[in-house]
Amino acid sequence: MLANNAEDACEMCLSLSDCSLPSRGWVPVLDMEASRVYGYPYFRWRKCHHLKQAEALKQAEMHLGARFQDRTFETFQVTPENRSAYEKCREYARGLNRQTQIGLLLSGPVGTGKTHLAAAILKHAFGIGLDAGLVSVPKLLEEIKDRFKDGSSRSLADKVTRKFFLVLDDLGAEQVTDWTQKELYLLINTRYKAKLPTVVTTNCDAGELVQQIGERTADRLREMCEPVTLGGKSWRGEKRHLQLVKPLKEGENHAST
């Protein structure tokens, strides 16, 4: 009766606030094998669709911040130059699951939508219940360095590394030192060994990335991630141009420069 009542309630439920179950958003599911073992109906609990969505939204807000809240596949501006990258990223997101091992290396000029696509994949990862996260590589390295004084630097690095699905944003924008290259190798090599899916964004081409992070780390990335190149002009530059251009009054023309 418990499971049947839950199914009836879920069919009528339009949002998490409408939930009438004892634990909001948690649905009892009959475990047939356990029931046979114990000799009576045995139930396990699973999250309903609305609870998963609410948790995904909360995680996205925490990891992405206000600037990237609207970064979805639906809001991505597809052009002939980026269509192939868009389709690869969308296909990757659709196939993402707990058995996924391969990642993506998104490269291209500044402002072409790499982080937008990575954020869209991350939101999908949250939506299907994966342990996921996004970090800016330069900021992560700065924080690790700052935490050396109180001895918590390794715990921070380990916390990031253990995420099942991780977006490493802006790799190659950090200042090159022996220390940064060592830290990046430790992070990426740990994920490489554990076969954890990683999406990386970078403005560097293949040669520049080797110079920036070192041959050993770049070699790991080549094996971990499928390359995806974005082309086209910078959308941020286009937005700035549109903001600077004043609307024309009737009968006026912009002078050529």
C-alpha cells in the first residue's frame, strides 16, 4: 500500500512543495530481493524528480555563481564556427553517467563559449545526481598556495580531486612556475589514474598548453579527454561593441572609422 500510495501521490505532484509523502521528495520503492530474504515487504527510498531538480539547481548556484546561471545548451548561440563543438558537447552530456571515464578538452580563442558549454554539461551532471564541481584553475592554485600556512592545502586539493565529474576552467591562464606545474600534475594524474571524467577549458592551443603545464600533464590530458575546438569571434567582444554603439536617431548614420 505504501508504494502504491506514493505512486498515486507522485502522479498528482506538480512541484516539491506539493509533496505529501512523509519525507518530502523521497519515494518508497519495493525491493523485491530484500523482501524475499526478510519474508516481508522491504522498501528503499529514492529521490523524486522534483527533489533531484531542486538539488541540481542549488548545486549549480553554488558552483557557477550569478554570471553563469543562464549558461545552458538552450541559451548557447550556435554558429557555423561552433556548431560541431556544440553538438559534441550536447552528445557528451546526454551520454554522461556513472560509468563515464572519458572527458573533453575544450580549446579556442577567448570568448568563444568554452565555459558556457562546460557549465551546460555541469548542470546536466547535477541534474542526474552526479557528484560534480567546477573550479577556475588559476583561483584553485592561488587558494592551495594560500592554505599552506594552516596546513589545509592538501585537503582542499583532495576535495577537488575526488569529485566524480569535474570541470577545470581556464587551464593555462595560471602563471607558469615549477610549483604550479607540479600541483597540476598531481591533480590531473590522480584523476587520470582513477579514470574520472574531466572537462577542461583552455585558451591555449596544443603547443602552448605543453609549454604551460608540462609534457607529462599534457600527455595525461590527451589520453583522458577528447579534443573539441571552438572557432569564431569573441561573444564578449561583440557584446561590448553593441553596448558602445548608441541607437541611431531617425535620419542619422554612423560615421565609418
